[in-house]
Amino acid sequence: MSSPLALAQGDKLEDICYQSMRYNVSVQMAANSLSGQVRSHYEDEAFDSGKWQGISHEETERMIRMAETNQSSMQFAIRYQGDDSFANAYRSGYINDCKQNPDKYISN
């Protein structure tokens, strides 16, 4: 979920949707990575994307902790890491749906 701050700053909807997807994936991957190196990479991605969207470091940490105990998030991360066609389809589907339905992805 992206913040309205990005829209207020005049960013393009496509950029906002990309950052929302990046944050969503990065949080889940940081929480459920198969290795420490991958976890570290995705934590950095989540914090960077969160900052871009106006999401605090503390909120991103909280989201990662929540994803660590979420079975759906674990299943997503395993599939995302092991299936490139799934990962590519997820990213493009997320961005396309966000552009069609921004209210689902941009919180007020």
C-alpha cells in the first residue's frame, strides 16, 4: 500500500505502482528468504521503497515481522524465489492492476 504523499509530489502513477509492488515483494521476501544474504538484500529494498513512499523505517520493520508469521506470505516467498515465470507474472499483474485500480494500492 503506497501513501498519498507520492501522488502529492507529482510522481507518475506507474512509478507509484512500481514502488508499491517493490515494497510488497521486498517485505515478504525479507521475512521469508531462503538465505541471509537474500534477506539482507530485500530488507534494504523494503526500507528504500518504504522511504520513497513515506513509510517509516519502524513501520517497515513491523510489516516484515508480521510477514514472518504469515503462512500465505511464506508460500508466496518460496514460490517467488523458485519460479521466475510466477515472479514475472506477479510483478506485471500487480503493476497493471494498480494502474487500473489505484485506490486498492494507494492509501489515504
